[in-house]
Amino acid sequence: MQKIQMKTPLVEMDGDEMTRILWGWIKEILIEPFVDLKTEYYDLGLPYRDKTDDKVTVDSANATLKYGVAVKCATITPNNQRVEEYNLKKMWKSPNGTIRAILDGTVFRAPILVDGITPYIPTWKKPIVIARHAYGDIYKAVDGFTGKGKAELVYTDKNGEKQTTLIHDFDGDGIVCGMHNTEKSIESFARACFNYALDMKLPLWFSTKDTISKLYDGTFKRIFAEVYEEYKERFEKAGIEYMYTLIDDVVARIVRSEGGIVWACKNYDGDVMSDMVATAYGSLAMMTSVLVSPEGIYEYEAAHGTVTRHYYKYIKGEETSTNPVATIFAWSGALRKRGELDNLPDLMAFADKLEKATIATIENGEMTGDLVSLFKKEGITPKKLNSKDFLKAIASRI
Ligand code: NAP
Ligand code: MG
């Protein structure tokens, strides 16, 4: 059989622990037999990040800027315990944070739906994609305790002119918080959302609390409305809508909906709602994640971590049944996007086939351990496979 050819390399970011093991198997069993795979390889595994003083992470992000599409394995974000475990020179920053800062992107998280795994909200028939603004608000806030006295907000402009606003005149102990965002970041977020919605041909809903936060959230609402003017014609042509509404209203609408929506959220709303949506769809191992930059650069990954507990079993020689589906979809997403950009219909068709084979394998009752208890389909008794056998079962359907 002739292998499918590629033109431009994918930026390949390898990672850590169990997902690093799955990474190798996915390539070996599901991709390399069918595609003449071209990648520019970056080892983001913690030992090599440490060895290069984390330069490899920056290099991989710059390569993504150059080529346009990357696929990333889950990586360890070191904490004190990891510094000891890996004897690190330093507690290196989160690779995802570093990459996001360079690409200036927005993260979109979408569940993979399978017939037989019913969401906790059974009316959700199609994916709900959460787009989380990943800059500012309480994540970059400063706060402090107060006693009796005045807390004020002071802004000094470039000429040294001061503007003072009273926050609260305290008559006892209290607490204050100062947070910010930038028009540039909000505009990038808006563009990433409009681009993604057009790409997926899904309607876009955006929500804030501008009735209460008239200036702060009102600025988000205004910028989205302004940027939408550039996209309006393309949205109408694609037959999709942009809707702005209040956060509480959208929560009610989402619960009543059947899915098939991109829901753009401010940073905190996205943090909270993405966990709610992921849980409601059944499993974190069935959630994909893609970082989209305002210039239309894409980095695909799984939404879960390196599955440490399974890895420790694996290195002891025990069999594991870790779910590789979200990582497979990271690869298929990246290959499809590469095919789209390089005009390679065979590569795009392969990505579709790989996803269909993965879903069909589960729907026919062969799956990893995490899904067995969730799966309910008449006439089919779910069978638990180890990761490698599950990958082989998928390969046999391609
Ligand atoms: P995790 O790796 O997502 O795993 C948490 C638990 O969720 C697992 O122990 C497992 O439950 C279940 N799980 C997650 N993915 C699974 C899969 N594919 N198949 C089967 N079960 C799965 O999160 P964590 O344990 O909090 O973090 C581990 C490491 O990952 C940390 O070092 C963290 O820094 C890193 N991390 C990286 C990323 C990223 O690169 N994007 C994201 C999050 C975390 P059971 O043990 O009950 O089977
Ligand atoms: Mg969260």
C-alpha cells in the first residue's frame, strides 16, 4: 500500500510519563503504517526541558509560528515534588503557559461523543466547545487586606496625571482586589473565537455580566461586537449566528440546548464551566483541546495530563488500560489541518478515517477501562482492553 504523502512538517512536541508511552504507540500503530509522516521533533519531556534550560519549549513554539500546525503530548508542570523526583535545576514554568504566551492563543475544548456513552445531560447530542480567554482577570490580580480606612483605585497616565476612584470606605477589616485586562488581548480572543466558529461551522455564543460590570465586562461586549463586524458577512454565508447574552442566561440556554455551540467564556467562567462540561460529557480522557492564535496557528493536544498513576504501574511492568482517544484526536486534528493548508485531500481523508475507526471501535464494545462503566448500549457488553490492544483494534478498522 502506498503511504499518504505530506508536504510541510508538523511540529511534534513529545511529552511525559504515560502519555509519552501512548505517543510512541499511536505513531507506530496508527499513523506511520499509513502516512509517510513528516515532523519536526521537539522533546518537551521534563528531562530534556531541564537539560536545555527550557529552551526546547520556546524553540517548539517558534517552530509552530513558522509552520502553522503543532501536535503536543501532555507534559509535567513541575512542582516541588517533581523538582526532587527529576533532580531539576529549577522549577520550570508550565510548557503550555510558555507556548500560549508566544502564540497568544485561545484554548478551545471539545468533547468526543460516542454512541453508548450518554452525557449526564441527555439532551446534549452534539459537542459544546468551551473557548476560554486565557489572560488576566483574577488570574493576574493583586489583592490585599485592609483595616479601617479608604481603599482607592489610582490610575496614573503617561503624563503623570492621576485619576482616583474610591473603592470603599472601610470602617473595619476587609479585603480588596485589583484586576485588569488589555484591549489587545480581548481583541485577540474575539478573533480566535470568530475564526474557530467559522472553521467548525458552529454558532458562537459569548457571555459576560455587563449589566453589573458595565465598564469592565462592557468592554468585552463592545470589542466582540466591533470585531464581529469584520466577520458578519462570512458568518451569514456559513449560516451560523453570533449571539451575545448574559452569563446566567447562557448557562440556562446551554442546559436546554442540544449542543453544537462554541461558548466563549471569560477566564474564570471558562475555568469553571470547562470542568462542568467535561464531567457532564463523561470523561476527561475524551476531551480534546486546541490552541488557536489570532493569526490562525493551531496547536492540538489532549485536555488531560500525563496520567502519572498509570505510568508508575507501567514502569513496574503492570498492564495499563490508559485511554489514548484524546491524544489520537490531537494527531488527527493536526494532520487534517496540515492537509487543509497544504491541499492534501488524502491526508484529510485519513484523519477522518482515523477518528471514525476510533469511535467505531468503542461503539462496538472494545474500549479502555475508564469507559467500561460509562458504556451502555443494548446488545453490547463492553470489553476492557489494554492500551496497546485498543490501538491495534482501531488499526484493524482503518
Ligand atoms: P491527569 O494526568 O489528567 O490524571 C488524573 C486522573 O484522571 C488519572 O489518574 C486517571 O484516573 C484519570 N485520567 C486522565 N487521563 C486519563 C486517560 N487518558 N485514561 C484513563 N484515565 C485518565 O492529571 P494529574 O494526575 O492531575 O496530573 C498529572 C501530571 O500531568 C502533572 O504533572 C501535571 O502537571 C500534568 N498535566 C499536564 C497537562 C498538559 O500537558 N496539558 C494538563 C494537566 C496536567 P485514575 O487514576 O483513577 O485511573
Ligand atoms: Mg478548572
